[in-house]
Amino acid sequence: HGGSITGEHGVGSDKAPFMAQMFTADDLDTMQLVRCALDPDGIANPGKIFPTPRLCGERPGRGQGPHPLVVSGEAELF
């Protein structure tokens, strides 16, 4: 009924499998881009919530071309 799987709390490991029910694939890809931007070395809880890509330059998710935010110029990969 319009609620969230997290409420005011963070997404724990137990809720991670339900992220795809709450967010679109593009939403999840955007979250991964933000995570990579804030933690390019992957040292903050590696493997938690989102799988840790080998390199943050790798596009997470479906692998179908660049992310829409990268295409629009609103985000860039380093």
C-alpha cells in the first residue's frame, strides 16, 4: 500500500532479494553507479546488497549498452 521494504531503516541482507520487486532494473543500475562513484575501490561492505563488480567501470545489470544517465550526460564512468 505504497510502503517500502525498508521504511526508515537500511536494506539488510535479508531484504536484498526483494529489491527487484521494489525498484526497476534502471533504478538498481543507478544505485550501483552511485555506489561505485562513492566507493570506487569497493572497500565499503564488498558484496553487500549489490554484487561487487570486478571494476566499477563495468556496467552492472543486464549489460545492454551504457546506462541512461551516462548517455544523457548526467553521470559518467571513471
